[in-house]
Amino acid sequence: MLERIKEIIAEELHIDAASISDDADIVDDLGADSLSVVTIVMTAEDEFGISIPDEVIADLRTPAAMAAYAESNK
């Protein structure tokens, strides 16, 4: 799941998935803007069949955090 999260992020931000560390901050380290974050979250929701409430999104700043949330809420 973590690798797929990285692929989703890489596709949205047009970067190499292999260059994304598990603990990279999606905004601060990878340069995502708010629209990119929304797109990443929506894609992850569709991909994993989960719903991520708006109030949780701010806490999911790294691929590892997103994967852990998706894993525990599927």
C-alpha cells in the first residue's frame, strides 16, 4: 500500500516515485499545493475504497501516514 501511495503522489507531482521517502512531507518536501493534496487524497480514496474526512487530511502529511491511515480504515 505504501508503494502505491508513493506512485499516486509521484503521478500527481510529476516526480519519480523512487525518490519519495516514507517520511517525506508532501507539501514541505515534495512541493504539493492544496489542489495537489486534494487530488492525491481523492485518488487514494478511490484506489483503496476508503473515505478520508477533511479534518484528518492535515494529519496525513507523509506517504507513511497516508498508508497507515488507509490500512487501518479499509
